[in-house]
Amino acid sequence: MSVFLFGHPSGLRIDDDDLKGHASVRQPGDLTILRPRRKELPDGYEPLEDTPLPPDAPDPVFDAPLDEPGGGTVYFARRDTGDLYALLRLLEINVNSTEYAAFAYRGDPIAERFLEQIKLVSFPALSVVYKVTGDAMPPPQTLTLGKAMLGFISAQTDYWVASDRMWSPKLKGTAGGDGDQDREALAFGLHVEHPKWGIYRVWSRARRIGK
């Protein structure tokens, strides 16, 4: 079920994630990402991190959209509004739309690699991908899609980050840091799950930084 986040963007309506009786295939609030399964790793390949990649982890080459100019997944720590709006435009996200539903999740930062996440699903996606009928469509949001994404980033920053420190005491241990030599700082991820129909995710995450 959708949850209200610790760092919740003001003005964003969080929708019921199951829409029971209206979505005939899968629920629009389903956290499972619509993506092709990862190809088998070639002989001799070893991941850069010390934890193994899940079998359905995204592939940076094979997951590129063949019929859309923009999309994919980016990870970032900068929170400058101008930079972020430029990023959204480069990814071909319709930042001015208010016709979308929003779903919210709180994750296990170690197992799931995110702190909190919002999934934003356009009305066309609700109708075509999830088969939500017209009379069950939620009303338009008051925040545009761009403002919802940036509002989430701002609200998460306000919640997790101490203004006078690069690292955050609230994030201690969430990325495996020991609180001494390795500490955690706030970062983010943005995923264009379906560029054609408009399904997006933004999440906060912890990253390790040296002392």
C-alpha cells in the first residue's frame, strides 16, 4: 500500500495503490519495474560492488528504449533546481502535466537500496497499461509532474540532511557505513520506467562517503 513519506512534498496527493476492481492486469502502484530481464553475465564478468547483482538488474545497453529519444536511469546527489529541471527535460519527461497518479513507498535501505520512493503514473498509462476505467480515474494533481519530482527531492533533503553537515546522522548504517571511517550522505535515483506512456520513479538513497 502507498504510505505517507517522512519527506513528503507539500501538495502532492498520494493515491491508493491498488485501485481494487479497476485494474485488470497489474496494479499501477505495483513496485515491480516493467523491464526486460537482464541478459546472462558473460564469462569473467564481475560486478564492481561487493554485493551480487540481482538477476533482473537493469542493463545499461539493452534497457535503452528503442522507440523513444529519452529514458533510462540516473543517480545523482546535486540538488540544484535548474540542473534538475534540465535533467527532466533531457529525459523527455512532460514536466508540466498534472494528469498523473502518485504512489509512495518506504524501503529497506540495505535490501532494496532506497529510503523512500514515489512512482508517478500518467493518466494514459493508467488507462492503457493498467486498464483503469474512466470512472475510476483519480482527479488531476495540483502539482505539475516536474514540481512533484523536485518537491520530493527537496522534502527528502529537509528530512534526512543536517544543514551544517555533508553526512547525515539519520542515515547511519543505511549503506553499510560504520559511522566512523564510512558515513552516509543523501543521494537520489530517477527512473523512466515507460517513456511512451509516462511512468516514472524518483527515490532517495544513501551513499557511503569517506571520513
